[in-house]
Amino acid sequence: MTMEEIRIQHREIRKDKPDESNLLFGQHFTDHMFLLDYNLEQGWHDPRIVPYAPLVLDPAAMVLHYGQAVFEGMKAFLAKDEQILLFRPNKNMERFNQSNRRLEIPEIDGDFIIHAIQSLVNVDKEWIPSGKGTSLYIRPFIIATEACLGVRASHTYQLIVILSPVGAYYSEGLEPVKINVETSYTRAVRGGLGTAKAAGNYAASIKAQTEAKEAGYSQVLWLDAIEKKYIEEVGSMNIFFKIDGKVITPHLNGSILAGVTRDSIMELLCNWGISVEERQISIEEVYEASKNNTLEEVFGTGTAAVISPVGELFWDNHQMIVNQGDIGQLSQKLYDTITGIQTGLIPDTLHWTVNV
Amino acid sequence: MTMEEIRIQHREIRKDKPDESNLLFGQHFTDHMFLLDYNLEQGWHDPRIVPYAPLVLDPAAMVLHYGQAVFEGMKAFLAKDEQILLFRPNKNMERFNQSNRRLEIPEIDGDFIIHAIQSLVNVDKEWIPSGKGTSLYIRPFIIATEACLGVRASHTYQLIVILSPVGAYYSEGLEPVKINVETSYTRAVRGGLGTAKAAGNYAASIKAQTEAKEAGYSQVLWLDAIEKKYIEEVGSMNIFFKIDGKVITPHLNGSILAGVTRDSIMELLCNWGISVEERQISIEEVYEASKNNTLEEVFGTGTAAVISPVGELFWDNHQMIVNQGDIGQLSQKLYDTITGIQTGLIPDTLHWTVNV
């Protein structure tokens, strides 16, 4: 696909903007959206920015029956001098295409989609909140639109980008959360969709999360599906442990999503001279560290939350309190550094940010 | 939900009907559809039959992002004296609610939905094809409609029923198919969504199926995700083996869908005095039987195909030819009996059919 010109159709009457001091995650949407269509004859075509409006989908559209859908999550930040920054959008586009390949969705031109996102954010830039910890969440997604009940890859798709002004992901802010180690339900297994940002992975997680919430936990920690022994992810985030001075994160084993924040944290830690072990880590090892008082920090990482410190893990009747339930020093430093780079407060020596 | 009256809005201009002699699966849809809405205040409400038309969905509708969607598959058959028969619709409604519970979707009143399906089929009864092997495929499904990007259960849903006149599922008819035993990709794992008829399961299967087709096979045979050793399903069907006179089917181990056709076959075989072993069966055992010439029949079972005889299995460089590639006697008898009951040609002593 060439850099085809993006048609822009502006909304006539702008929507009211939500109160910036009380932004819930993913509940408000801006005035416009980006659309791009795919069919076998034309490939991806007709890029356009149009007023945010309902989609018109045949009831037999394959996405509604067979879940052929992938998405990405990114943010735009308001920096000094009215600058608008994106954070490592190329990494999201690489993963978008990894997801596409796994679900037999035609690949997209990442550079063009970044250009489209820049154009869309620019059209709706008044929606970017300016408060601390706020941002404009960007949700690109692709859905299978062909009206057919045969189980196979669709012949038509739509790529859509919507924008949502957001506050902090967790309503508690950067407060350590309580996590239940899930021993019954599974998120993904090797050979499945775990490495793709596919809609079905999230459907699989809902029940476990509801049950954890009812028991007083914010999220679940997912163990591997095979032995129910090794740690995979926390909620919809990657996870890091600091044990006896060493930082450990589960290696990308074929059922874990390769997070952009995960990658950024590993690069930062490497630059700071702190080595990260990417390897299998069992819940037993974490429990042993907890008993020996060497479990120093635990935190989840993801685009929505950036860093989510874990204050307590509950596994098999064992309660593990991490760092007396306080935010760890390294967690806080990583959060401050990444959000600092994202918002232009810290020099971007790693060239991670991209101007809109 | 009480038996609330179903509003009916008839289409003014009827659509052209497709050529009955060339019906592809799930490509044509009738004049009307059934809709039912859910919200927290009213529960399931506003049942209505309306002209088949595109759905209007917010781009942030949760089904498009997190795959919270379940479905069922059923058929209506034209029997003698213009009678219209459904096949065991109560079994589909039981499973619909099992799927709902797994995906945190509010349960439906199965009897009411059967009533709604009967009303809808009646409105569009001219669409039921009359040729041998044809039927009206019924697709009830539920999608999460709330516009929100938080990962949790939606607060609003829509249940939709659409109808599609269909010929035989496999374009080859009741011809034995070639199956590739899948050793890399997985369909589901215990603790996941495998027992639910959830959209995400099908998304996970597309790539394996494409690769099998490219290699000259019709479908894949799924092995368990953990040991890659035990047989689970074939394509989107359950599977049966006849080895040395005995019929064996994988037991419902927590990652296999409990098929209505599977259940019907087990009941028929039991009535015929043929015992069925519901147990773990490894691909190794099937291979050994093939080598010893005791692998007599293999067939898939599902609503769309009813019986799909397997003529060849390919596993780990071993080619296993089943019954010289011909349809087995038992496979044929089961197909004839079930389709006979479904279409009223064979007395329904088991009370499986329900009049529309």
C-alpha cells in the first residue's frame, strides 16, 4: 500500500468533553475515527478520517461468530510547548502484524498506520488531557467483516482507530495491588493465541478476573497451562520480579504477549547496568523468596498502567506480602522514567518518542 | 424473563432466494432475524423479529475488542406434509447457557429462545430448502455491546438469531475426507474456553486449517495441548473411532465441546447394543490400530455435517488409510438414521424432533 491520501470528513457539531479530573479508562471517545477497508481485489484501501459513529456490520460478519479480531493499545501524551508525543509506535505496528499473521489477517503497512494515527490525533488534539498521568489512549483494531458462517479466514476486513482520553488505568493510582494466583483457569497455551493481541484471549480471562475481584483481588496472576507452575502474565500485563537484587521476567515462551512496556523496561534496566534474567520462573520460587525475605519487588507492566506494583500475592493458601505492601524503589524509578520520557520531561536519549 | 410477546415487523420487499441446487454453507440469509437486548436494569428484553439488516455497533463495543461472544448452531428441516422439524433444540439451549456462564454472559431462558426460533422460522419458512441433505441452518448468537475498553464483562448484550438455507456442509458431500493431525497449533486447553462455543476458539483454529488445506487436507485433527498425544476434536467437530469392533470417542475432559450430534450418536449406538467407550484415546493407539488393520472407521460429528467420514489421517509422516478410503457401514447407518429422524422419514421414537 502506498501512502494514499487520507480523506478527512470533519464532524459538524463537536461532542462535549468529559471532566478531566474523573476520567475512567476507555469510556469516552473523541469526535473522529480512522477507517481503512480490505478486500481481496484492492487490498487495504480507502483510508479516511470520519466522525466517530456506529459501525454498520452484517449480523453474519465473521468477527461476531469466530472472533477473528486483533488490536493494539498505544498512547499520545501532551508534552511541553503543545508538543504531542507517541511512544514507540513502530513496536506496536510490528506486533500488530505478528497478531495479523497468527490470525490469518492481511498485514498492514505499519508506517502508513502510524501516519494515519498522527493525522487522527491531530484532528482530535483538543481531546488530549493535560493532567498528570493522563493521556489519549489510541486503540487500533482490525475486524473480519465478511458475511459468511463458514469457519475460515474472512475475505474482507476493516481497520479502525478510535481515541479515548484516559486518566490512570487503575482507579487507585500507582498503589500496590493485591493479586490472586489463578490455579484453575488458563489464559493461553503454546500453539494457541497467547502471543497475539487477539480478542479471544481477553474473553478467556473475564471469568477468572471476576472471581478474583469477588474475593478481594485486583487481578489474577496467570500460570502456564501445562504444569500450572510457571508464571506467565498478570491480568493483561507482563510481570517482573526483583529477588535478592536480581530482576527476573518470564521469557517469551510462545504463550506470553511481547509487551512494548516490557521491552522498554528491559532496555532501561540494561542501560542502568541492572541485568534482567528472562527465564522460566515458578510460583514456588517466588514463594520461597517471600519466605526468605528476598522478594523485594513485583510489578506488572503494560501500556495502560505503565507500571502496576504488586503489594500482595495469594497462592494456594499462602499470602505473600511484597515490600510491606509499599511501592518498590525500582518500580517507582521505572514508572517515573518511562512516564517522564513519554511526556517529554526527561530527555529521550533512546529515541522512543515520535512527534505527532 | 416471562414469555413476553414477540413483536414482528415484516419486510416489505422479499429478497430473491438462492438456487437450491447450489447452496454454499452460511452464505445466504433469509428475510428476517430475531433480536433480544440485555441491560442491567431490564435483563433480557424487547424480543422482536425484524427485517434482516446490518447491526449498528459502537466501534468500542466490547465484542470487537475482547471477543465476549458465544453462539449455537441448529437446523430446521422440511418433513412430509409441510411439517417443519427442529432437532433437539433444548440441548443447544443447555449448551448456550453453559457457554454464557463460562464467558460471564447473562443466561437466557432456553424455552423462550426456542419459541422465538420457532416464530422466526415460521415467518421465513419459504426459505427452507426441500432437496436431499438441505436444511435451514439456525445461528443464535450473543455479543457484548457495551462501548468500553476496560477488560471486564460487558453490561449490555444482544442476542441475535439469523437463518441460512444450506446444502451439505462439505462441498464433496458424504465423501471421506483427508485429515492432517495437527502437532503445532492448539485449539484449547483445560481451564480455557474449549468447552464453550465461544468465538475465540474458532479464531485460534483458522491458521492450522489454512495450512492443512494448503497441504491437501480438508481439516485438522486436534491433539491435547499438554502432551500433544491425546485426540480431542476434528476441525470443529467431535470425533469417533471404530477399532476392532469397538466404538471410542474422547471423553469430555474440560477442553472438548460437548456436541449435540455426539450425544445423539452415543444414545443411538447404546440403543443398538453397541457400546461406546468415552475415554482418552491417543494418536499412537489409532496408529497401532491402523498398522494392525483394526482401524475400521473414523468419523467426525457435528450439526453442520452430521457425520463426516475420515478416509485418511496423516500424522508425523505416517499415512493411515481408513477402510480403504470408503465410507464405513456404521458411519453410513448413523448418517442415514440421524438425517432420517431429522427429516421425519424415520419414526422419532427418541422424541428428538420438535415441530415449528
